[in-house]
Amino acid sequence: MKTSPFAPSAFPDLPPIAGFDMASAACGIKYKDRDDLWILRGQAGTHMAAVFTRNRMPGAPVTWSKRALLAPFNPDAPRILVVNSGNSNVFTGEAGKRATALTAEVAEKVFAAEAPAVMLASTGVIGEVLDVGKIVRAMPDMRTDMKSDGWNQAAQAIMTTDTYAKGATAEAKIGDVPVRINGIAKGSGMIAPDMATMLAFIATDARISQSALQSMLSGFTQLTFNAITVDSDTSTSDMVLLAASGAADHAPMTDPHDPALSDFKNALLRVMLNLSHQIIKDGEGARKFIAINVNGAVNDDSARKVAMSIGNSPLVKTAIAGEDANWGRIVMAIGKSGEPADPELLTVALGPHVLARKGQLAPEYTEERGAEYMRRDHLEINVELGLGQGSFTAWTCDLTHDYININADYRS
């Protein structure tokens, strides 16, 4: 598989986060000679928040983790996250349910955690029974291998069709106290709103309540992981998890709107944007990274629907792959969104180049300018609807022959 042209030269330096340690292992779930299992341990008192796929066919780990997130837990016990790649444990009936329960039970025994509060995530092939024995047999050795600086190995362990490991880090202050935020993610295809075959795990040493964490994570997900699309397919397995160990020496934060959290929220949003953009830049077969800016909609939700209609259009995405400034396809995608739009008020531009205005081709536009702009690897589609103050930005990639090649033999 070709490495994405957007792949960084090296994995970023993610420092240890106080209150967390981790281990990765090669279990042979699907892949040979590579790690495919990761366990993150948060110290006693760690709080977790999460958002999940809205696919109506969720995998057993999603169903389990939704309950685990709300389960009461002993504040004197560690919090555990177990993630495997290579098998999504989706549509596997009772076997899938037993696999999640057994994983949590063994995690309880090995790590002195509480099984009902153990978080689980899986990614990979749908419909194949997960050999959970490979996971539980690895746990005792993983406990002895736990370390604080395993983020690079973790990012590699959770990959499936990704061509590079994805990580991001930021520092912030809560009051005068410095805190850290680290995040890793996986995702390359089946990426669409409401998340997709995408997992993201973010950890911080900040002292923040579960309710405040959940509020921030849910809000920022709408602007990041729910604003990206590779192929319009919403997966069965998605999770974005935010964990706070509480190891930092600042006053506990319980109100997500507390001004003392301003710097932290900016840093968290940067990490989430970074990771979501990396997922698009590693979109299966992608060669173009595209920002879709919609302004002048009747409201923000309408702007979002227009932006995602453009980002999900195979005709728009294949035209971009062919470096064809086919503005008619953008207009088509705006119209099919079903949202309010008036051709007499509409303006469509590629970067600084206005293509269409007031229902027709802009007189100053030339095909030469459009063709030159389309040769770039970072593109912007700018839409002004002229109807109101609503705005939204979505991100997508082009749709190339390589996308077909990757997905035509995914199970082979």
C-alpha cells in the first residue's frame, strides 16, 4: 500500500502524561509481525468521556463501552481502555457479546480494575468472530510491560488500512498550572459524519470532571471528527475517548464554561483538529486535502449539510482527483443538499478564484487559472449562499483509483 503523500517525516514526540501508562502487543488477530493490541491505564480517579458512532449496526465493543461510560466505578480503582485492530467484533452475535464481557473480566483481574467500567474498542473486518483468547492471554505480560512513553507504539497498534501512525500533542495552562494533552487516532476509509471506522484516544493530566469533559468533547467533535468525510460511509465501530487523570496540581474543574479552562479548550480543539485532518490526509488513495467553507447559510446546521453534501459527492471528488475545476458539480452538490439556496445569490470559488456568481459563470474566471489552482495538494472550495449568517467548514479528500484498489480486496 502506498504511503500517503501527506505522511509526516516522523511521528511527533508525544511526552508522557502524568497518571497514565500503557502497553502494546502483537497478538496475531489478523496481522503478522506487528502490534495489534493496546491497553491504556489511568490512575485511580481518572475520568473518561466518549462519543460513538451513530450507525444503527454498532459493534459489540461500542454497545459495551456506552454502558461502561455511565457505569459507577470505584474512585480508588484504575480506569482501563483495551483496543484491538484487525477485527471489529461487529455483527458476531452472542460470540461478540461474550468477547467483550470476557475482555473486561480479565482486565479486572489483571489490572485490579472494575469490569463494568472497562472501556473497549475494536476496528477491522466486520462479521468475523474475534478470537478473544488472543487478547486475554496477552494481558498478564502486558501488565508487566506498562510504561508511560508508549504513544508511538500505541498509534501503530490501532492502525488498519492507515499508511502512517497519527498523533498530536499540546500544552496548556489551567490557572498557572501547566497541563498536557496527547492524542492518537486511526482512520483511512469508511470515514463520514457521526464518525466512521475511526478511533481517537486523547489523554490529559488535567483535573476535570466527567460531565465537563463530556461537554467539551461532544461540542468539539462536531467541529472536528464529525466535520470530515472520505467516502460518506459511517462505520459500526467509531469512538473518540477523552480521559483525564487528575494528576495536575490545579483546582478541580467542574464547569466547562469556567474561564480558567479557556487555554485548555483551545489546546484540546487544536489536538482534535490535528487528528481529524490527519485522518483525511490518510484517506484511502487520497492525493488532495480539501477544505469546504460554506458561509451565508440560513443557519450553521444548514451550512453543515451543504458542506457535507459537497464533500460526499463522488462527482466532485473524482473531478478534483482529475484536477478538473468542474464548478458545475459543486453547484449540483449544493442543490442536492435540500437546504435553502438561491442561484441568484450564490457565489462559488476555488481558493481566491471565483468560478460562478449570480447563476452563471463569473466573467473574470478562466480555465487556465482553475487548472493551475487544481494542481495544488491543498485546496479550498468556498461557497457563499447569501441567505444568512450560518457557516461551517468540512474537510474531505479526492476519490482516486487507489481507493477502489484498497477496498476491492480488503478481506483478501
